[in-house]
Amino acid sequence: QCKLELVVGSPASCMDLELYSTQEELLGRLDCDEALLGSYPVTDGCRIHVIDRSGARIGEYEDVSQVEKYQITDSDYDKRPESLRSFLRQRQWGRFDTEGAQQRAAEQQQRQAQEAAVAATIPLGARCQVRVPGQPCKRATVMYVGQTDFKPGYWVGVRYDEPLGKHDGSVGGRRYFECQPKYGAFVKPQSVTPGDFPEEDYGLDD
């Protein structure tokens, strides 16, 4: 019964145990505290049923709104030396890492400045070659250059020569440019190389 406490949560002194067979037939009650389990007709597949006599109601603690809670104000919690917040503050981790946050913000600004500089060199309507890591090289026409609503930073909207894109120039309900479905895509400026890249003849008209 003491071992079953960890499984069912009922105190050993409040348990009534019943033994059932594999066919769910009652084989008897395990009501002798001094008897070993082997003294009962136990075989493989038998089930021990626990009856809780402690008076606890089923589902009593499932509705947490009925459970009295300990609440502490944010200011009182902030004063506790053994709290997680104090631990993070002492080691300057997470939101308390002001130096790291400033460094990450500076790096983000630098990346955006680099993206803006590269984007400024990509003219609208230019032919280009798109090289996205993990994807084959594609040829396209530049249709949009600038910032977008769906992700921060600078993006280049392209119209591929083949239906290798994801949309028709519209993303998230906003239209950035016009093209056929599955011909449009947005890529980072670093992936775009403007130049003399004529459309390749794949012989599809034949």
C-alpha cells in the first residue's frame, strides 16, 4: 500500500485493495496487511483496484480556480535573494544582460545598414541571378526592393522565369508587385546579383 501511495496519491491507511483477473473478475480483497502478494491468487495480467476511503472528491483539484493560491507582489518578489530573478540578475543573464543586449542591438543595426546598402545597388526592373543557400541558381526580374510588413529588414521581390516561386507578388494581404502565381518570391539582397542574365530558352514552346 505504501508503494501504491506514489501511484494513486491516496494514503495507505485509507486504501481498500481488490484483486481482479484478466477477465475483470473479482478474485478477492487484499485486506490482510501482513500477507505477501504471493499469498493471493495473482497471475500475469491481474489488476489491483484501489478504493480511496480518504474522503477526497474526484476532480477536487482539477479546477484550479477553487484552489487557494499564494500570491506575491512583483516588488516583494524582486526583493527575494533566493529567487530565479535574483539568480539571473547576479549573473547578468537574460533580460539583465544589458551589455549583451546593447551589443546584439548594435549588430542588428549593422546588419540592417549592410542590407540597405546592398539593396540600394539593385535597380527595379533589372535582370538578376538569385542564389539562395540550399537551392539551385535561378534567373529572375527584380520587381520590388525595400522593407515589408511580413518580416523586418530589406527584401527583394523577384519574378522568376519559371514557376519556382511561392506567390503572385502578394503576401499577407498586401500586394508588392504583379506576376503570375508561383512565379513570385522574396529573397534577401545578398542573394541577388543584378546583371545581363537573359531568359534561358528551355524549348518549352516546341
